[in-house]
Amino acid sequence: MPTYSADQIIGKTLFANKVIAIYLQPYDSAQPSRYVQPGKAVGVVTNYLQPSSYRTDFYWVFQDAVGTEYYVRHHEGDFDIEDLQAQGAMTDAEIAAAAAAEQEKANDPIAYYIKKFLPWVAGIAIGGIIIREGIKKL
């Protein structure tokens, strides 16, 4: 399963893959205040909380319409990954690949652009030759 940095999730809407418990306090001893059904929006992530001395789980932080925070424990598979991708979230691997491409571009911009555009230029040139030869035969 792809992994995402928590920073990629902030500002994105999480959609439930299964029934998700909503908490009004981010503590292991807290009881759910309500539940979100599969396919429904949990909310827009505003922050996250790491495990600590009073919580063993990672929590996503949300705000309701009046600004009251609510929390959801994170467990793998709880949320729809495709919806995150549609909102522009990038996996750790995608971020690393983009950084590597930028580094390659910065290190040798001429080689970078040659590798990027040479196949297109070659395709256009070959297409032009084929069209020219076809016209000569007419």
C-alpha cells in the first residue's frame, strides 16, 4: 500500500472506507461521539497528533462548521486512497521521484531536457519523413 506523509493529507478531505469512529477527545480512553459510514466524508484534515503518553494511536484532526475540533484514529485501510490522489496528495515515492527529477534537472539541465524531449523530436522527424515520402509517391 502506498504511504503518504501526514503533511500531504492536511487540507484534504478524507473519505471512509469502513465505519469510522469520531472522537471529541484524542485519548485512548475516549468514547466515540458518532460514526461516519463507508463512502461518506469524514472531513477536511486540519492537523494530526502523534502518539504520546496518553494516546497510542496517530490521530487526524478535523473541525466542524463552528470550529470545534474532532478526531479520528488512523488505521491502515480506513480511508479512500483514490480520493486522496484525486485531491493531489502525492505518495512518498512520488515525492522522492519528483525531487530526484528536479535534482537531475538542476545538475545537468541540458541532458535532462535532451532525455525528456528527444523521443518527441525523433517521432516528429520520422513522421515528417514518412509524410514527405508518401507525398512523393503521389
